[in-house]
Amino acid sequence: METPSLQRLPLNALRVFAAVARTQSMAAAAEALHVSPSAVSMQIKTLSEHLGGVALLRREGRGLVLTAAGAQLLPGVLQGLALLERACAQSRRRAGPAGALTISVLPSFLQQWLMPRLPDLEARHPELELHLHSGREPVDLAARGMAAAIRMGPGRWRGCRAQLLMQEALLPVAAPQLAPRLWLRAGELPARQPPALLHCSTVPWSLWSPQVPAGSGALAVDDLMSVLAAALEGRGLALVRLSLVSELLRQGRLRAVGAPIPNPWALWWVTPRDGDPARREPLRRLHAWLKEQVAAWQAGLPPEWRMPAP
């Protein structure tokens, strides 16, 4: 039966886990949720026990980071919470003529790049009510009731208008202790007792070198955040998008072991061709803010991380 399993699902613990993953701090999550740090800790423990005792977080320095299991769980949790919020929003009367903007965002981009910048959006545009949906499925805005999406791809989606948001770069990274003197040229792979190549279907190592030997990867997953978590744990080299690791590189938690190369796909701001006229102005303001944030982020990159202008 459906009801007993739903009763056993720790929905509040999942919400708390998402808050801790976003803030990387029990105390900060407690403040955001208006509960005590001990209550947050208890909810994380409850979720871990519900999953069979798997560790979802580990302490690193003064903060908390996701384990590989935690990084694998988070996108589904964010997507589930967003769907619940959307269902609730559809059941209540909208506050304004345009209502909330439901935006579908890649989970990795949402967690690593967009989330830390949202306080600035809230301060500058308090009139915008956003519902962020974490997803990687093909863009079908009309069928899902989405106002816009941020997607990686060639920039062409049926029935949609795509505007370039960010031209991404790829670079290989590793934990500092794994390969302190390693440096790879494009097309080159580690020689003599190489570290494992952490594989991801969305950013395969074949983009770096067309001749990746069989058995070179100890871990292959279809989620880039899980690959990133494994790299932070020192389990191998990861080929990742620069937008996801720029802060980790600045903090010294990861080290670039090769110069950036162009990503064949870019990030796009995607909107329906025949959208709701009431949403056009809020979407224009949100898009303008995103472009400002991208420009500021790119201007702040060290020269060695930047790609030459096309």
C-alpha cells in the first residue's frame, strides 16, 4: 500500500539535508530553517538511519561537505522538494498577476554556482518569486508548466528560444594530496601508475583524450556531482566544468592538473517562443541578473583558468 511507505519517508529530514548541503553548515542551516542546530543534527541522523546508516556528510575544515552518497542523493531530493513545492503552489491562490516563476535548472549548476548567488537576487529583486526545479530531462517547458530553463547543450530546443548564458570550459582536477606534481596536456593521460579517471556520462574523459584505455576508471556514474564528491575524497582525477569547481580551486580543496579546454556544449537560457505575456518582464529581469552574475564571475577568474575568446 502507498500510505504506509509515505508515512515512513522522512520528508522533514530530506528538507533539512537539502539546507545543510546548500549552506555546508549545521548552524547556518538551523538559522535558515529557524530551528536549533541539535534539531538539524537529529534530522540528518534520522535520514542516515533511514538509508541504512550511510554517511551523507563529512567534516572538512570548518565546514561540511557531501560524501559521494550524499552528492548522489541530493539532486533527487532537490527535485522532489521542488515538485512538492510546485504542487502546493498550484493549490493556493497566486499573489500577483504573473505568479511565481518556475525555473528548471541543472542540479550541478544549481548547487555549485547559482545557490551561493541567490541572496544577491533576493536583495535586488525581492518582487521575483522563484520556484527552482532541479532537473536534467529534455526541455519541455509547456508540458511541465515551466517559465524558463537553464540547460547544457547545442542551443536548439523545439518550440523554445535559447540565449547563450555561459560558454563553459573543462579542466581535469584532483585532490591536492593525490597528484601534487601532475600536469596533463590536452590529449595526454597520466603515465605510470596513473590515478583512476573518474568517469561521468555528461563529461566523459574522451573529451580530453580520444584514447582512454579500458579499465582506467574505478568509478563511473551519470551524475557530475557524484564525480566531484569522489574527486574531493581523493579517489581519482575528474574532468569537470569550470563553473562547478572555481570556488573549490580558490579554496585549495581541489587542484587543476591541466589547462582548460573548450566544452563543446554551452549553458543556455531557454524560454518558450509563445510564453505568457505576464511573465515576460519578470523573466527579462531574471535573465539580466543572470547575465550580470556570469560576467562578474568570468571577470574574476585568474588568467590561467580563462578560455580564449572565440
